[in-house]
Amino acid sequence: MSEHGGPSGRVLGPRVLNRALLERQLLLRRWTMPAAAAIERLVGIQSQQPLSPYVGLWTRLAGFQHTELSQLILDRQAVRIVLMRSTIHLVTARDCLALRPILQPVQDRNLFIDSPFGRNLAGIDLEALVRAGRALLDEAPRTTAALGTLLQERWLDRDAQSLGMAIRNLVPLVQIPPRGIWGKGGLPVCAAAETWLGRPLSAATAPDEMLMQYLAAFGPATVQDMQAWSGLTPLRDTVERLRPRLRTFRDEHDRELFDVLDAPLPDADTSAPPRFLAEYDNVLVGYADRSRIIPGEHLKRVISSLGRPMVLIDGFTRATWRIERSRAAATLTIEPFAPLAPPDRAALTEEGAALLAFAAGDAHDRDVRFAAPG
């Protein structure tokens, strides 16, 4: 095994990579740690759905309660902001200020290359647009739709949606409460991150330390995995710069895997309990090659429905789940991709009952059901 940039030696199969991922993502057992520490360890939690981080933390932490995360958001110690892959993540205030400048190129590409909004703004004075957007946000938090409508009063020849999306990508915006508070709700009203947190963004834009965080939480991983997770390209030169601080392996396709030193690599036969994941969970979107968490025969199915919560059985995605509510009842339905062994059904029933108690504790009647496999 290479430890400091020498030739890569040990070959790691999918189950070893799976167990490493589960261990580092706090999924082999429930951990006792503050929610803020867990959020930083995971390098944020995917949060397109405002409440999905609650399930993401519940499935990872012993004794986690909704109020802990809600209070972090209300106290401005955690925020929801566009970061990796230009998608919304829940991160601590510290990581927000550190990561957002590093990932600005991702937001630029999303606006100007990957969407029509940037093309609709060709020729506009972007510096003037950003200044005007910041001025409106200094007056009051606003939705991006409201920002676009107000900005269109000055740029009459531009469409409001493109103007609003420009501010969304070019100005670091956090979505403020009650958005993201358990039991509440509301429109995605935004404030400038620096104003909301009362601190400036970091001046550092090199991705080195961010990639070290990624490898600690997701490694071992290829350069392509790092690029897919972050949205930053290319990263080969950065990884080569980091090589003296890393150990290396190979996967079964002879691709070089990079990892932080001394990170855990559990045995392939380490027991993995069933876990209910939230929508777009980190473990499902953190790689270019997702075979370490999604079996090949289910890859297309899972990727096409990442907005549906998934179930891990023996560490791999093998079912989806949903909770349906009526006035006094809540039903958790598990939809397996293939028939389940009796021990797996029993373990899922127990874990599902705990999920219902967390997510629908006010329901008088709670039930766990299994749909027909397929």
C-alpha cells in the first residue's frame, strides 16, 4: 500500500469501499456527537428538500432530536446555501464561509454554461447587477423571484427570472428561517451570507483543504469522484499537489484511489445495519462511480429517482420508502427492489418503527408495511 505518493498497491473491492463509506458517513452505527460536529464531518448535508437533513442526522446520530438542528438554524450556526454541484446544502456557518468562495466557479458555470439564464444576460454589466442585488438584500431578505422582479425595473429588456438567478449564483445567499425549520415552512427567502452570519467570507479559494475534508468523509476516491462531488474541474493538479499528504490504492478497474492517512477501512464482511436515507443523501451523490453504494443492477433505477428516499440493506441501496399521513395515522411503506430475507424484513420493521416515531411522533396510529418487490 502506498502511503506518501509512491506506487499504488492494495486493490480495494466494492464492499471494502462500501464499508469505508458507511463508517465515515456515520452509517455503520449511530454516533454520539453534536449535530454541528456531524454536519462538518459530512462536509454538509444535501438539502434540496428543506427537511431532509433531519432524517439524515436521525439515521446517523444517537438520540438526535428535531430541536437540535432547528436551533442551530435559528441561532445562525447552520445555514442552507448553494454549494457543491450548485445544489443546496446544509452546512455550519464556518463551512459556509470557507466553502462558498472555493465553489464560486461551480456557480458561475451553472449560470453561464449549464442554464439558459446566463445566456439571457449576455452583454449586461454584471458588476452593476451584483451591486444592485446586494443593495436590495441589504434592505431586506427576499426570494430570488422578488429580486428578479425588482431588478427588472432597472433592466427592462431582461427577463426577471434570469436576473434573479444571476443573484442566486453570483451572490452567496442563505435561505433563512422559517424555511428549514421542522414543523414550520415558508418560501425560500434569502439573505446575503455575510450579512446573515455577521462575518466575511474566506479569502482563500484553493480547493486543497476542501478535498481533504471530502476524502475524510467519502474516501478512498478517484479524481473523477472528487470532481463529481464538488462540481469543480479539473482537479488533477490539485490532487497531485496533495499527493504527499495522501495514501493511494487501486480499485478493481485499476483506477487510482486517493485517501487521507489513517482513515478507517473496515473489513468487507463488517456488519451493516439497515438505514433509511433522506432524499439525495450524500452517499448517493458523492461519486462519479456510485457502485460502492448502488448495485449495478439497480443503478439506473436509483439514479432516476434520487428524489425518493432510499433504504440501505447490507450497506447498499435495495429499496425506497415513503411516509403517508392521515389525520391521526402514519404509514411507512417500504418498496424493495427484490424479495427480502426474513431477517432483513424484521430489522427494517424495527428501524422503520423508530423512524415513524421520529418523523410522525404526533400520529396516534403508526404502521410499517412492505410493498410487493419489483
